[in-house]
Amino acid sequence: MKTFTSYVITCLIMALVMIAAAPSSSADNSLFGGKGKTIFTKHFQNTLFDVTQHAAYSVEILLDDKEYDIGKNVVGIVIHNARDEDVSGAEITFVLKDLVSGESSTPTPTVTDKHNGLYIVSGLDLEKEGKRELLITVKKGRVADTVKFVLPDALKDRVPKGRYSP
């Protein structure tokens, strides 16, 4: 019996050592199939960029066509998943909230998937005066996550293109 008890204790100690030695992740992206540190790429210089609340996606908003050809009165949106891969075929919804009056609206702009993670959005008025909050929800399959941009503050605090960890 003593040998069996020693065997169980040895196995438990080995299991604890293996768990302690396992590599850890700086971002918990196990729900999204990722391993290790999550890094997102911002491709363009004069864009709005942020990572969604649970780091499932990054959202880059292309506001004009100086660096890229998207057309007049439209914006482009580049979406990457937690593995920094282009996301095509996502559902994108928008909520605009006036931070002074507290009123929210759910605009229904036309969203066109151009593939390779690029979406063209027309009918979304981001030029309106006043302090507003833009909530963008990205849903692909069962994974949905939201990012928030406060306008016009986000227009002033743009980060340079590069790679970012949430």
C-alpha cells in the first residue's frame, strides 16, 4: 500500500511541475484558438484603430482616401481576428450615442465585404458635430466582440501604423 501511495504522490508532483512549467499567455485568447501573445497590425497611418473589448478582433477605420482608394463619403473598415488574420464574412453593426443628450441611434449603413478583411461602409455619418460614442460590434460565427471610439477625441489621438498588443 505504501508503494501505491508513493506512486500517486509522485504522479501528482510531476503533474504540478508540468502545469507550472507550461508557457503562459499575456492575453487569454483560448476561446479564439490562439496561443501565446496576441498582436494586431495597424496598416495605415491616418486611421482610427483599436482592439475589441475581449481582444477577439482589431478594427481599423479608414476615414478618407489619401492612403487608400475607398471613394467619397464612405469609410473603410479593416478587421483582423486574434491571430492577426483578415476577417471576411463578418456581421458588423453600429450604434452611435450622443454623449451630451444620451440619445442612441442604430444607423443601418450599407456594408460591403471586399474580402481580405476590408469592408466598405456608406451611410455612416461620422462628421456630425458634438461628442459621440461609436460602438462597432463584429460577429463572425459564434465570436462577437465590440469596440468603442469616442468622437471627436479618437480623431485627435491616432496611433501610428505598427503592431500592437491589447
